[in-house]
Amino acid sequence: MNQNQIQNPETQIPKTPQMNDRDFLNDMLTTEKYMASSYGIFLNEASNQQLYQDMMNIFTETQNCQRELFNLMFKKGWYKLEAADPQKLQQSYQQFQGYTNQFPYQNTVQ
């Protein structure tokens, strides 16, 4: 296993042409990600407050469902992450920290 990968032991599934549990979960996770992204775009453009609130509730449910599916796939070892390189994290932090000097409020707040 790659030292930079974070992964649980993989739950074994039958290798058959039919869809298996991993395939179904992966399809559901992909769908939930797409739906959450689409709801986010809708929320940015909604002009009616009640409709916005209703969609925000649906978005939150969708986002929570997506997170639960991700956690389940990760737990079963079907989803892996790559550990971030601490040096790259520090470089990114310093880069974006420098951007704060460009914010207008920086000159007015003492």
C-alpha cells in the first residue's frame, strides 16, 4: 500500500458482470455529489425566500446523505484518500495568507 494513502481494509465483493454493492454505492455517491452541486447553483440564483429555504433544506439533506455514503464507502475500504504533504500544505497556507493583505477591510480595521 502507498504510504501516502489513507484507506481501511477493503471489503471483498464478488467479481461478476452484475452490479455489486460497491457499484451501487459508488453510483449513489456520484448522484448525490451531482445533486448537491446542482442545488448549490440553484441556491446562488434563487430570488424567492421561501423557495430558497425549502431548497436549502433539501440541499442539507442531500449533503448529509452524500457524506454518509462517503463514510460508508471509506469504512468498507472502497474509497481511499491521499495524505497531504505537510510541506505543500505550508506553502499553500503561506500563499493564501499573503492574499489577505489585498482585502479592503485590512486597511480599515485596527
